[in-house]
Amino acid sequence: MKRNVQLCCFQWQYDNSVFLPLPIATLAAYCEADPEFNEHYEIDHDFWFVREDPETIARGILACGATVVGFSTYIWNEQLS
């Protein structure tokens, strides 16, 4: 059975603009190019990338049954991550 990997990128939302999660998408693409990674892990592509309440995000991560969780960190969100 493959282990579930969940990736999170906490972005600011400016007006109605939401930016794509480039750092975690790049990490996912790199990992999925490795056959050994694919043998043991599966990345959940329902990325968390909109600024939401941390408790809501934590509940969502727990609900998806992630074995591994990766967080993208920036200078402005280091305390949130």
C-alpha cells in the first residue's frame, strides 16, 4: 500500500486573485519523476494553497489520511507553517 503525501503552500490572497502553488507543484513533479518514490508514495494533488484558518487546514489534512505532510515556507508565513 502506498503512503499518502499531502503538500501545503499557504499563500496570501490579493483581492480576488489566488496564485498557483508553484513551489509545491515543482516538488511534486520532481518526486513523481522518481520511480522509487512512486513505488512507495502517492501525492494527493488536492493541494492546500489558499489562506485558510490553520485549524480548518489541519482537520482537512487529518481527514485525507496523509502519512507525510510537506509545508512550503516563506518569510511572511513562517509562523503559520
